Amino acid sequence: MKKLILILLILPVVTAINAQSKRAKAKADKIITANLQSHIDYLASDKLEGRRAGSAGENLAMQYISNMFEKYKLAPKGDNGFIQAFEISEGNSFNSPDNYFSVNGEKLEAKTDYYPLSFSANAGAKGSISPMLREKEQIWFWNVSDVLEDNKGNPHFDISSLLREEAETDAKKGATALIVYNSSTQADNILFNKFDTTAAVTIPVIYITQQGLQKHFADLTGIYDIDLNVHLQADNRKAHNVIGYINFNAPTTVVIGAHYDHLGYGEDGNSLDGAGQIHNGADDNASGTAAMLELARILYNTKARNNNYLFMAFSGEELGLLGSKYWLQHPTANVNLNYMINLDMVGRYAADRKLTIGGYGTSPAWGEIFQKTTDPNLEIKFDSSGSGPSDHAAFYRDSVPVLFFFTNSHPDYHKATDDADKINYKDETEIVDYIVNIINAANDKGKLSFLKTKDAEMRSVSLPVTLGVMPDYGYTGTGMRIDGVSKGKTAEKIGLKPGDVLLQLGDFKFVDVQTYMQALQHFKKGDKTTLVISRDDKEMNFEVQF
């Protein structure tokens, strides 16, 4: 009877406490939601013009994040206050309006109809020309079909060296420019190598694509009025990481990161609906940046003080994790890294797509921590891999346990339609709460041990075959350097390693990631071919079956 009376007396107290706790959470969530909306409304506004790394819009976003860090009382941990600047080297380009090529008054489309070669002179030429004639002080044409046929099966044949030799010889004989074309269907491997550092020849050298040849030079015996100019320029721009710190004098530090750059107007060729429109990137990744800012505000007063907290807004992620890689190579804080949480696209939660949490397998501690932090309001899918196409992968490759929060892709991904009115603020607030609970649950675990996991394949790339490698997007040499090798895939089976530079698949050479992807399009499952790589400056061949 006494026990019953005691229970009856306690029940109203427990009920009152639970009700008070719910009211407190509702009040706190209201603040989080309002802040998330305010952050995203600004970061994803047209004023910031898509936050392309190194642009004026990125600078506005950088300043906004710095102001928020200061408002939330974080200590600056960049090279200059909260800021860590780094150079983005894009090699040479022909994007300048000073590049043009017209035939009979009709302008050709750069990249699709023609492109200059990387060793071309910066110069112009014009005249009434027949592709079949070579007269002094005129533009000359060269059809490479015969030389390709003569060297079919020759493993030492180098079309790039031959093109340069031809251009130099023709210039001495009186050519004012050289236009190269291939009338055959054989792969010619004539590519624009933006990272070519060899000296230029003395005349402009231009390659006409198959499309350009058919459209503008259908009759090779005809006479054409040609006016062309080549202006190659080195493209470098300065991007900025923004870094703030909460110091609890703990032995270890947790990194909480999100990239804040996006596609701008699509100038870098990574838009899925074409260049020319502002890509506001509300979900990708104003949503993750906003969540990171809210975690900075909340954790300043946390009781989970067995770790310090380093907050990083990365730039250059859309160009290949450039900001996170740069910080790991040039750290601005002397800290003992415990684990890293990455927030990339966390604003479009839907129960059918779920919240994906990657990196579950990067530490044995995550299993126990997540058992203590279930959230009945979120449908969650766990992914063990620590790799993938976002900034956590850079930390994972540096042997740091990671978690990657991602509400999955949608039809607006990398399109100009990724706008703030499509963000699910209620459930993004729930995700922020969930991450706080995870951080609290990890507080007493000390330094988490690291586990290597099976690498994830690249997301959002549709290819008929793959080797199972992660490209190093920051590589500025010729070829496609490997950043990681997926377990159990073709690359691992044949013995490829991180750091290997891939140069050629079968008949198809490549100079960068983009041309590597184009080469893969020529193969299907079951095909056998030869892969040429460079390892420690030595060329090696591997037999491959997809």
C-alpha cells in the first residue's frame, strides 16, 4: 500500500518533468529552425551567385560564416583570423573571349567544334584557304588519319610529340597557323592538356573535332574564309576555408565540417542543367553549412567537454575536396584529432529516401554510440564506408574516424532549381538535435580507434564500367592520379595503388579525370584491354577485364 501511494505521488512529478522537458525542446527547436532558415536564406540567395570557390559570392559567404563564428564566441583558427586562403590552380584555359574561330563568317563552338592545343602560340591568323593546299603565309591543314593508320599497334607512338614537331616544321616552311583534323574513325587521342607546361610553338595550333569537321568543312576541296585567334591563359583563383574553435582544454578535438562552396553559374562544367544560371545550392551545401553553424552555437555551452571542437567551413569541395585536403596538409591548429563529422546535403530529408549516415565502420565505437542515440522521428540508413565524394573522405584517408550525414540526392542536385524554398527545416532541426545527442554519447569514449573500411564508389556518375578507384581531383599533372582503391574491385585485383597515375586504356589516352571518364565510355562489361600507368616515374602495363 505504501509503495502504491509513493508511485501515485511520484507520477505527477514525473509527468510534469516530462512536459517541461518537451516544452524546453520545442522552444530550443524553434530557435534552431529559425536560425537554419536565416542562414540558408542568405547563403542560397542570388546575391551570392552560387558561391563558386574563389568568386565574389564565395567571399560574401566567407564573411558571413566568419561573422557567425565571432557572434557565437568561437576562437579564430585560420592563418588570418578565421580565414585560411589557398590557391586553386586550374591550369591553362581557352575561356577568354579573345579565343575565336570563324569559317565564312560563322563562329565555331569552342570545345564541341574545335579547341586549341596546349602548346599553341597565343596569336591569330586569317585568310581564304583550301584545306588541300599549303601556300606560304597561309593557314595550313593536316589530316592525321594516315599517320594513325601507319602507327596502329605501335605502343610507343606519341601523337602529342608528333603534333608539336609538325607545327614547328610547318611554321618554318611558312604556315601562319596549323589546323589539325582526323578524317578517319580511329581514336586519335588529341586532347587539350590544361596542365601542359612545355614551351609554346610559334604559330596557333587548333584541332577540329569530328562534329566541327562535318558541320563546317564538309567539302575539303572548297575555299573557306577563316579568321581565328588563340589566347591561352593560366587560371588561378584564391579560395578560403573558414575555421573556428571551442577550446575546453581537452586532450582531443572533434572536427565538425561542411563545405560552403557551390557551382556559381556552372562555369566549371559540373552543372547538370547547363551553365549560365545561378546555382544557389540550398541543399548542396547551404543546408550543411547552416547545420554546422547551429552546432557551433549549441556546443559553445555543451556539457560534453571531454573534447574540443574545431568547426570548418570548406571551400573547393565541388572541385575535388580541395579545401579539406589543403587543411590536412597545412593545419592551422595543433590538435589531436579524435573524429570528424561532415554535413553535406542535410536539408531534403524524406522518410522514403531516409537519412544516410556514412562512416559507421570507421570506428568500433560507433556501434555502441548509435545504440544509445536512436531517433524515432528519423528513418536512418547506415553506410559503413569512410570514403565517398565529400570532405569526410579526406579525413578518413588521414586515418580519422568519420561520420557523414546526408539526406540523399534528388532531382534538383547540381541544378539551378536547388533553392531554399525546398528545404525541410523541421527535419533538418531534428538532424541537428540527433548529432548533438551523438556527440554527447561519444563524450566519455576517449579517443576513438580507427578502422579502415571498404571504399565507396563515386556517387552520381553513370559509367558502363569502372576500375574501382577514387580520383585525386586536385592532381595537376598529366593523367588521372588515384586517391584510393576500392576493396574487391578491378583496380585492387590487378595491383593498382593510391598514387598511381593512369594514362591510357586500350587505344584511349587521357590527361585528366574528365578525359579518363570519357575513355571508360568506350568499354562494356566483359571487355579486355591494356591499362598504362605511371608509378614512381616508371611506366607500367596491366591487363584489365571489366
